[in-house]
Amino acid sequence: MLFIIGLFVIAFGVVLMIVRNGDSDEKGQQVALGIIMIGLGLTCFSSGAMIGIVAGLFLMLYGGWIMFSNGTKTGAKAKCSLDKSMEKQEQELAAFRKEMEEKEKQEIEAERIAAFRSQKDTTPWAVRYMTSSCPYCGHYKVRFETWDDKKMDVSFWGIASTELGKSYICDHCKKTW
């Protein structure tokens, strides 16, 4: 019975070693090697001969020593590396957010300028945007709501339509007020 358990422990250690092969985590490799050694120790111990018992005890003790030696040093290194990695990711995320905020501000400013220019447009069917921003999203793509915007809602709901009291629509977020 110990022999079979030992074989299962060896198999588990080998699988763990294969899974951890791509990692640079030294502690994971040590744990896998320790499990393999303990499994070998169990299989030797199960033979019943004196040499097998001694070899088995030695391998089990050695496997345990491999598993738990230098755990704090490796763990501290891994934690320090993880902290540096997290700090770097947070800095990159903060820089990305700042860049996106700047891009959004530039886009809104360009929309504001386009809204002022659209007021001076003399073509008959040009969309003329308001010079005030949307109260919901802050963009300047605000225009008067036409009958074309309201007709589907009114034809479906009739007098109960919520579009009847609305005068403005934002082309960015599609809210009306």
C-alpha cells in the first residue's frame, strides 16, 4: 500500500515539476523536487528491507528539507519582485489614464470649436450644434431635436411619448432633455 501511495506522490511531484517548469519561481521547483523525494522515500520504505527503510527515511527527510529550506529568502524575493511589478503596472495605468483624460479634453475642445463654426454655416441642411455642452456627458454635440428624431417614438407611444417635451439631443450620448 505504501508503494502505491509513493508512486502517486512521485507522479504528483513530476506533474508539479512539469507545470512549474516555465515559471521562474524557485520555491515552486523546490516544492516539486521535495515531493518527488518524499515519494521515492515512501517507495523505498515500503520494500521492508533494512536498506530500503534507511534509504526511504533519508529520502523523505531530504525531500522535506528541500521543500522547506530557504523559504523565507525566496518568498521575500518573490514578494519584492511582485511589489515592483505591481508598482510598475500602477504607474503605467496612471499614465494611460492621464493620457486618455488629455485626449478626451482635446476632443471636447475640438467639438466646442466645431459647434461655434457650425453656427456660422449657411448651407440649408447643415447640422448646427449648440454652443453649450451636454449636461450628461459634457460633449458639445448638442443640437435641437427635430421631428425626424421624435417621429418613431411618438408614432409608437402616441401622446404618452417622453420625447414630446424634449427640445435638445446630444449626438454623443443620445440623451434628450
